[in-house]
Amino acid sequence: MKIAFIGLGIMGREMALHLAKHDVDLTVYNRTQKDFSELKKEGVILAKSVQDAVKDADIVFSMLSTPEAVSEVFMKEDGALTFMKSNAIWADCSTVNPSFSKEAFKKAKAHGIRFLDSPVSGSKPQARNAELIFFVGGDKAVLDDVEPYINMMSKKLIHVGDTGKGTSLKMLVNVMLAQSMLIFSEAVLFGEKMGIDKDFLLDLLPGLVVSAPFTKFKAEGIKKDQYDVQFPLEWMHKDLHLAALTAYEVNQPMYIANVAKEVYASAKKQDMARLDFSAIYRYLEQSK
């Protein structure tokens, strides 16, 4: 099969490299021109336009930043869907809202394209090590065609259900992730105020059963006040915003998540947008 990969950012570049290392017939495209020499060394074709990237592809993976970016690249009048061949598959790995995935499914179907929402759990290290978890929504028969390629980029695949269910599960995961990081940061700062050593807290708390396991990795960066981006804070704010929109659509109150959204929004205003989302600790520390 011919595969196209659209979106070579923090996650997409690593994911595409795994496909390339499995000798996949791969064409890639990124809206911003960067140094993709690592992909070139693997024999990947670098398309000059999204149209050229997708026109012969049997499967098109996309990993873009926002629903607006996905819509711009795929769903506008001269977008990728217009140039994909009939019965090809579009597997959108972007983190978007469920209602957007359902709209993408309808747009794809109108062009004779099969669609899967297939967002991933994990950030840059997991993408680099092929340890992502894919949450997939859509027809199982379509997934069967895509699964061998997903397996090259991941350690686990979960077929959640029909269209939009993969996106829905990813939304739950990111809502929990955002709040867990905020709770952990607030607790550490509270402990410091009570006179407990910061490094002691950062060593001890992540190992306790009450802490989310990922805080073990974030604690090291907090110790050094280094927030090299694995998952940008601005995209965490975006995900919380999408959760709020979805909660409105399904008539579900989201009390704590909406408070978290505003805290991340405030941190973004303080020039922390392109830091890792764990920089929410730095924001709270500066606000104390």
C-alpha cells in the first residue's frame, strides 16, 4: 500500500519515521518547511503540496494541531479530500472534538473516502519509541486495513467503537492529564509553603498511589526548572477548550475541568504556550 503522512510536528515526525523504518512506501507533507533530512535518509518522498502527497495514497494519516488546521488541510474546497482516490482511507490522529470527527466522517464519505478517528495517547518520548496507544473510532473492517501500519507506530491499539468514540476517549484522557498536572503542582507548592523541602516532595509524591504515574517524569523537569516541550501547554489549553465545547453539546457540567482550562489559559498568556504543559507548575509558582 502507498501511505501518506500529513503533519510532521513534535509527534508526526516521529510517527512517520517508524513507518519509514518499516520500509513503507511513504510520502509526507508538512505545511511549514523544515529540516526533514532524517526522513529523506529513510527514502521518504517529501511532497511539495498536500495534493501531491495524497493523490496516490491508499491510506492517509494526519497529525495536525487543531480542528481548524485539519479542516483547512482536508475539508476546504481544494483540500486533501478532493484529491484522494476513491475508497482510500483517512486516519486522523489529531486531537479534536468528537463532533468534529463526525463531521469529518461525513465530509470524507461524500468524497468516497473511508474515515477513522485515531488519536493517540502519549507525547514525544512515546512517539519516538513507538509506545503510543491509539484510540480508534470507526468501522472495524476499515481498521483492519490500517492496523498493520498503526502497529508500527504504537504498543497498543484500542478500538473504542463507532465514529467519534476514539476522539471521545482521547478527550477524557487529556482532561484527566491536565487536571492531574495541576493538582500535583498545587500540592507541591502547598507543601513548600508548609516548610517541606521541594526536592523531597518531588522525589516522594510521584511514587505515592495518589499521584498519576506520569508525574515521575515531569518532576525531574520541575526540579531543574526546565520545561522542554513534549506536549505544548497551548495544546493542553486547546484540548480543555474542546472538552468544554463537547460538554456543552452533551449537556454535562465540567466544574473542575473548566477551572483548569482558565488556569492553563492564564499560563499561556504569560508566554508559556510553547513550553511543556508541566510548566503549569512554574505559572503557579510565580503566582503565589
